Amino acid sequence: MRKIILASSSRQRKNILSALNIPFDVVAADIDEKTIRDPDPEKQAEKIARAKAEKIAAGKPDAIVIAGDTFSVLDSHILEKPGNAAEAKAMLRLLSGKTAVNYNGFCYIDRSRDIDYSTTAVVKFAFRVMDEMEIENYVAKLPVTEWAAAFSPAYPYPMTVIARVEGSLTGFTHGLPMELVVEYLKKSEVAIKP
């Protein structure tokens, strides 16, 4: 069986990839994402995902490497993982009642099959209005510093703050567009078992 590596320590990505019932290893790519910038957020997300995949693939040339990166943008604000509770609250206040864009960089490398693909799944989403008490309780009870833009719709309560979604469902909920993962695993002739 081909070795498959998920180049991410994200619990959400690991959980959704596990749904395919294929064995894989998790090897986090230790890169400084803040050094990778592009004026186009779609290209930035793709570049970060590619940097993660290439770092792991360099040491595992026979493996299939899957990587992702996620952040949201509202107007000119790029919302990555907040550094603390105060930043998380500010992000949630900004998102409350607004429509934003979620960028899900994706990279798939299988050198033995000459597959080297990257893109960004772009998802538009709308937040419902959150009042100040809800924001305070949300930040106090949830691991907001682990999530881009201080929310992860892979979890029940954060899902309740989302009013609408347009685009890749799993790209939005889990940071990994599974419609692309499955397509490329099939190109690598990996058997997927429901």
C-alpha cells in the first residue's frame, strides 16, 4: 500500500481524511506561514499549502502528500488563528452579521505518478448576528486560538453561528476540500473504502 501523509496537525483535517478508511500518517510541516504572503489571498492560501506539502515531500519522495491551509477574509482583514482571547473576540465582532470569504489552500503531491497539483477552494459564508454576551461565552468555552478566524464549523456550536455557505462544504468545515482529495487519490489508484 502506498504511504499517504497528511502534512497537517489539524484535528479537523485528520478527522475528515479518516472518513475514507485509508491508512495515513500525520506529519506536521513546520513552516513559518507568516513569511508567505501574496496580495491575492487565493494565491496566498495555495502557496502556504504548497510549502507545507513540498517540505514533507522532500523527505518522503515515494509518499503521497496532502496539505491544506485555511484562513478567512472580510474586507481587507485577513483572519488567521487569533493569538489570544482578545483577538478572537475582535474577529467574532467583525464577522457578526457579515458575509466573508474562506480560502482553503490545497496541495497534493504524488511524485511516483507525476502528480503535483495545488489550488484554493474559495467559500463564501455568512455569519448570523452574535451579541456581546454570546461572544464572551463562546471565547471562554471554546478553543478559539486553534481555529482560523476563531471559529470551526466542524464543531456543533460554531456551526450554529453560520447562516449560509456557498462553495466546498468540507473545505469550509474541515479545511480540506474532499472532492479534490478523492479525485486525486483515485488518480493515484488508492482504493477508498466507505
